[in-house]
Amino acid sequence: MNVHTVVIIGSGFGGQCAAKALLDRGIDDLVILERRPFLGGTWKQNRYPGAAVDVQSPLYSIASEPFEWSRMFAERAELERYTDHVLESNGLPDRTHLDTDVQKIEWAGDHWTIATSRGEYAATFVINASGPLSTPVVPPFPGREKFEGKQFHTNDWDTAYEHAGKKVAIVGSGASAAQVIPAIQPDVEELHVFQRTPHWVMPRHDREFTPLQRKLLRMEPIRRLVRAGIYWSLETRILGFKYSRRLLEAVAQRTAVQHIESQVSDPDLRAKVTPDYTIGCKRVLLSNTFYPALEQSNVTLHDKDDGIAEITETGIRTTTGEHVDVDLLVWSTGYDATDGVISYPVIGRYGRALSQVWDPYPRAYLGTTIPGFPNLFVVTGPNTGIGHTSAIFLIEAQMEYIVRAVDAVREAGARSIEVTAAAEQEYTETIHREMEGTVWKDGGCHSWYQSKSGHVVAMFPGFSFTFRRWAKRFRPEAHHIHRSTTETTKDEVSA
């Protein structure tokens, strides 16, 4: 058995930030478990054409890991280089076990046992950093298994497949589809886009940095100033998302409508791509090329009135009775990002499964830790999503809490720490009370931000600096710190 102080599950930015924070604390007995044959997470896995970030590069980076970005919105190849830079500069490849798929973790009194495809591990602390966008979802359309052509999810894009000159169908019109469509449209014979619900799309104000700008961004004071400027400009969006629907519609939605009007000349297409809900209710997309691609003669947009009835051996039969012959089916249908935050079974105290605790919806103190699951921390857990700024900022905020919790155990000479049920309950009630009235809750749509229960569990309902302030203020009274395996609390007795 492999025994460590900390096991980190996942090697994306969440796992990288966790390992870096612990190493900076002098905790070097750690291992990262990665289910794939390579490490690095999102920007090593997502290799679909057109993949790029939708947050400005100087902010979409780890604060203590600067990089010489070539443009405002980095494309996948550059993000992959940045990922490699972070991994190598912190010595993380040597601490990572690849092809190690976690199958189950279970609390064993004073440590976690981790069952994997490569054997068993044991650890005092477990940090789940598998990420909310790591389990692709493909809807169970009738006949999908009969299709004789090529099919794959954008998350598993087959780079060896030659799509040029082929008839292609893309199912979905969200963030990845909006990048794939313009990238492959010029090369394919036909492109059929099946859209269930349109997204609001805003202009993408991208540009390459000049040699002088890149030189200036290497200077730490200027880099910090640029990051701060981008951060605060993005943070103002919460004013609309949470506090003023009128402001949101007058500024953001008006810009999005003008974007449609300026780029889509066909009135029928314009009607199909115009959402009927408030901007922000679903993820807002950034693109200058999505709408022009849809107007091209080799592209057909099928909306909700012309959806998929079934998949056949050679293509798709629509709900209007048309048969569309295709060579390639691309599933751009998202992820199990709410109810499936953790994809493997987790068994805590008294044999209680996390799936039971998270019925009817996922919940966690600071989106990070759960009563009855000592020494377990979830990166990008329930209600830590952020729709207006860099996800890495929230991840780094979670690290502020996690390292303080680990420190509390070590300084007390204790065995474990867990949040109290009362503290988690109070926090969860606050989160969902604050969620009322937000565009994610009442914007007139149903999105992946919501769990099956209807609760919005993906987003944090406030300013990101508020979350960071809460995470930095470690509250000992909100936790049980166990010095032996036999200690019990009122929470445990009633569990």
C-alpha cells in the first residue's frame, strides 16, 4: 500500500494549486493521482479545434506563477505550455501517478483508504481536485449505439480523425461548440448544428500583445497592476447578475442584442439564435466568429423545433421527419457538473456515503468540506463556480482555507478535522438565501448551474473577494479537531 500524508486526486489547476500550497507549507509527503496517461487537466485534455480561454490570460493564471502571454485570450496550445510550466517549476511530474483511476475512498478511523485501478493508497488528508468539468455527458438519444460513422465528445476529440470534406453534426451550441463551429466550418462539406437553447454571445475583445507590451508585462509591478485592472473590471458584473436586473439588461444584454444584429443578416437565423431569457442565466459566450460561421452556406442550424428524434446507422432523423446523413457526430453536450461533482463513491464516518449526504443536492462548507467526512477537501466543490471572473482566483481562495485546516490539525498534534454540521448548515442556508433573486436562479432558464433538485449549486452568489475573505478567516469554533480515533461529538452521536 502507498501511504502518504496527502493524496490529491486530479492534476489540473486545482491539483496544481493544492500541491503548490502544501509544498510552500513544507508538506512534501504528497502524491497526485491522475486517471489519464498524461497530467495537466483541462488544457491538456481538451484538444478540440478552436479551444481557448474566455477569461483574460493575465488573470487566468496562478498569482505566483507569471507567464509571458502572447495574447489577451490564450488559445489552447499556449495554455498547455503554461500548464507544463507550472507542473515543471514545482516538480509535480515526479509526484504524479498516471493511469491511476480512483474507484472509491473510505474513512478508516484516522486516515483515508483510496482504492484505484493501480492498487490501494492511504492518506491522512485527501484533496479531490478532479474538477466539475471532467465527466462528459451524452444524452441517451435513441439509436446512438447504431451509428456506423465516427462519434466523440468534444472533451475526447479524436485528433487523428480527419474531418475535412466530411458531413458533420455538432449536438449542442454552448461554450465548446461555439469554438469548434467556426474552427471546422471552412473545412467540412456540411455542418449541422443541433441547438436546444441558444446562448447569449458577447464580442470577444482579443488581441495579440506587442513586443513592448510583453516586455512590460514581465515587470512585476505592471503585471500586478494589469491583473488588478482586469479583476476589478470583471467583478463589477456581479452588480448585474445579483443586484440589478435592469442594469444587466441595459448594458450586457443590449450589447449582446447589438452583436446579433450586426453579425446575423438572415431574420430566421437571427430569431433562432436570440435567447428568450435574461443574459447570464446560462453561461455567456465570447465570440466574434460564431454567428458568421452559422451564416455560411454549408451550415444548417436546427433549433428546438427541429431537434433529434433518433440516431440512425447513417445519421440523424429530426423531429420534423428529415434525415440528415453525417460522417461524424460531435457531442458538445456538457458535463455532470452539479450532482456529479465527485464521480467515485466516498464513504465517511459510520459507513455513510457522500451520495446520501448530497441527496437532494450537493452542499459543503465554503464549497470545500462536509460534516462526517474528516480530512476531505473538495476543490471547485458546490457553489464555488464563478461566472464573471477567473476560476483560478476561487481555487486559490479555497487553498487559503485548506492549508489553515491542515495546519490546525498539525499544530494540535491531532488526527483529523471536520466542519461541524451546524456551521455547514448555516453556510448552506446563507448561500441559497443569497442565491434568491440572482440571474442564475430567476433568469428564466434551466442551466447546468442547477442540480436535479432545482437548487443552483454551481455558482457562488456574490463577489469573489467575499469568498476569499471568508476562506482566509479560519474559524476554529466551526470545526471538530479530533486528537484520537475514539473521540465523539454530539454531531457524530446523532449521525
